Amino acid sequence: MAETLAAAVAAGAVVATRPAALDAAGPLFWAALALPLTWSLLLALTGAHEERVFGAGSDEYRRVGTAGFAVLAVAGFVSYAAALDLSRAFVVVAVPALTVATLMIRYAGRIWLNRRRAAGRWTKRVIVVGRGGAVLDLVESFRRSTHSGLDVVAACVPPADRHRVGRAAAVPVGGLDDVVAMADRLDADTIAVTSASETAAQYLRRLSWQLEGTGIELLVAPGLIEVAGPRLHIRPYDGFPLLSVEQPRFEGWRRVVKGGVDRGLAAFLLLAAAPVLVVIALAVGLSSPGPVLYRQERVGLGGRTFTMLKFRSMVVDAEQRLEALRDANNSDGLLFKMKADPRVTPVGRWLRRLSLDELPQLLNVLGGSMSLVGPRPPLPREVAGYDEVVHRRLLVKPGLTGLWQISGRSDLSWDEAIRLDLRYVENWSLALDAQIIWKTARAVLTSSGAY
């Protein structure tokens, strides 16, 4: 309804600015009259109205964008084929503005839906099926991502895993042959099956047959939780649908574009924020003795070290005081975190809360040692403790922000922070970078996980 109203407003604005369009015989009048209906129809044809895409993020927005391009294509074709004189304002202004307005409506709707789901409303009741360890991992992922709207109500596992899963997941547990009966008893509307030998092709085929006509959705986790998006494709090979996983791309034209965007935005932000940088520098210098900038060796792309810059937020002898505070470490990994760190200055605490101490890293981005988006830049002593898997963080440049920044920052556990960094490495794209930068502003303004 809101999208149809936005289309009517866009059409009305064109007619209002073109008095000649009020002539009922004019092509612009009919184009404006048809826009609301055409827009709703194209959104439906592209699947933007399907229930499964609401709140889905990039897939939902892509469908809206496709509808926008379709309107432009239809308007251009009809105008050319019928030799109609449509106003440039209709094609160049109204349709793009309508597309942007619809995206904003969808984004607002997604925020509203996520809040309802976080409150336990508008959720799907899910039964997770598979081997014990895989089931527990998937249950944890669903519970951590409250915005997904998947509420785990039961699990079905092999007999040997029942006690362990029931104790850890705190949900009713049944056997692999009890799925349909449990779904009926618990009023579940979704079955999520993990990848395991017990849930191989024959089991899935039989389960899908049993669910026919029930309206229950069947989801299958491919066993590649951290690999998603454009790298996964269903491809038929001689009649067999197989899941194709493309290699992650660490070179090529997209890397060149990413580097150019990084340096261009860093230069712009440094110029735009110059007055703020000067004020912060004066505040740091006048509030406590010591240098304005804090320089620290970090590890970047390929294991090469570089000097990372930050506004100094601690006293000058912070490193010497570290050993005395080891017992107060809030981190469960290689990092040192402390919510009420006595080494942080009053100005530094304010800078950290708003992430303003990170601004000098724009100079690192401009110099090429960092990117705007990427994994958190690690210390050499952290890298020394990396295993082969975690070492993949160094396949891309570290970032000024990243998935860790928009997902809780210092509130994250070590394993969770590493998982997010590896997810970025495996799935990075220019679109994901833009999404992270957009969400970073909200994370900074709310000061979530900052200390």
C-alpha cells in the first residue's frame, strides 16, 4: 500500500510540474495514471511481494531495483515504439525517485520487522534436524541472529546425541524419524536440516515427501555456514542439481575498484572532518601529557606489519601497566579487554564511545596499508597464536570497520569476532562493503559494545 501511494505521489508530482500533462489526451497524463498500477505489478512480477523476501535484505532490495529498471525499460520502449513525447522528468527523476523511496520504505519495514522478531513476534517455529554437534551450532546461530525470525522449538537427532542436545539446547528432543510428528505436536512451520550422513539424500527425499501438503517449509544447511551470497550456486550436472561453491576472489578488477574507492573516500573524509580532527587533537593534547597520536605495530595483508595510527585514548605508560591488569581481562581469547580500564583518560573514554579515536586510521587507508572495510587489524602477538584457519584473516587488508564493528565490537567473544572476520574474508564484495559502512554509522551512534 505504501509503495503504491509513493508511486501515486511520484506521478502526481510530474503532472503538477507539467501543466500540459493535465490534457487527458496527452501521453504523459496516461503514463502518470498508469505508474501506480504498473509499479505494483512489476514489484509482484519480480517477487518483491513474496513473503520469504520480506526482511531478507539484499535479495529484497535487488528485486526492487529490478522493478525500477523494468519501469525505465518499458517507458523507454513504449516512448520510442509509439513515438510518444514523455517528459524527461518522468524518466530521469520520477522513476529513480520512486525506486529510492520504495527502498527506504522496505528498509523501514525491515527495521520494524526485526524489532518485532527480537521481541519474539512474527517468528517461525523451527525444528532443527541432524547430528548433535551440527544441530547445536545451527541452534546457536538462530538464537544469536534474532532478526532472522527463526525460533527453535525442538531438535531431532540420532539416539546417541539426544541427552547432550537436550541439555545444551534446552528444547524437546526426538529421533530422526519423529520430525513430522513433533512438527504437528509443537505447531512448527519450518524444518531446518543440517548436513550430515544421517540426513543424506534418501532421508531428505523421504522427509520432503512426508511434508508435502503440510505447508511446512523445509530448509537445508549446506554445511558451509560461513560461505554465502554470490559464491553459492545450484548447477545441474547431467540432471543432478549440485551446489557449486566458487573460489573466493582476492585479486582482480574488484580489488582495484575497492582500493580506488578506499583511497577516494579516505581523502574526502579527511578533508571533510579536518575541523573535527583539529578539535580532537587539541582535546587529547590538553587533557593529559603525551603525544596526540598513538602509534602501534599491527599486522596487515599477507602478514606484513605496518604502523597503525589512532588518537591517544590512554595514559602514556599504558603498556607498562598492562601486566598488573591481566587478571581483570574480560576477553576469552588473545585480546585484552576491560570495561572500566583505569588507563583510559576521560577524553579517551569519550573518543572510544563514539569511535572517534579511530579517525587517524583514514591516513592508513589513504596510504594503502588498511581498507575502509575489513577484518580487525591484529597485533603481532595475536598473529603468533593463530592456527591455519584463523590465519586466513590476513588474506585481505584489515579495515577501519567491519562485521565485528556492526555486531557488538568489544562485547563479542574471541570466537565470535574471528567467525565474523572469516565470514567477511570468504564472502567479501563491494555491495557487502557498502552495507557495512551504512550500518557502522548506527553502531557508532548507539555506542554498542564500545569501551
